[in-house]
Amino acid sequence: FDKNAFYKEFLRLLSEKGLSVDEAFQGITIEKDTVKKILKGKYYPTKNLIFSLSLKNGFDLDETNRLLGCSFLSFDFVKAKDVVVYYLLKEKVENPELIFEALEEYKIDGLFLEK
């Protein structure tokens, strides 16, 4: 992957889904400066940010894996957070209430999702 791989893949996904960058980050609690750095290819998002964007924007498991790969990350099935997010994506759970219930049930924190 080149240094702008995440940025390019992310924009491609947004285009496929008919979402703007502003829509994609709506409800994601990160600094605007961080968003700008991501979009310029100067910052690789964390796994928590990729999980947050995927859950919020309805990215599927394959799309999420591509974004993770662009940032040199992957699911780690030893970690509860990764298992829960994997399940939610695999089962295509897009209802925010159900997502938050699952995150609360398994005491998953560190995501950038606005409730």
C-alpha cells in the first residue's frame, strides 16, 4: 500500500455509498484537524477510528478489512472489541441502538461513536 492508500480507499467507499466526507464523519468524535490529516494521507487512522467509521457508515466486513489493511491493521480475535465489531459487521447490524447495546453489553469502549 502506498502512503495514501487509506485515503484513496476511504474516498472510493464513500463514493460507492453516496456519502460525502462530512456525512461520513458526522457522529464521529474526533478533531477536525485529524480528519484533514487523514484526507491528506498524513495520518493513518487507528483501529478504533476505522471500526467507528465502519459501524457508523454501514461498511461491510470486506470493506472494513480493506480499510484496516491500508493502515497495516487487522482484526485480533483475542480482543473482545475486535470480536464484537467483527460480529456486528458480519451480521450487517446497522441499527445504532443495537450497535450501542452490543458495545455496552460487552463493555466495549474506545470507539469514536457519538451516542
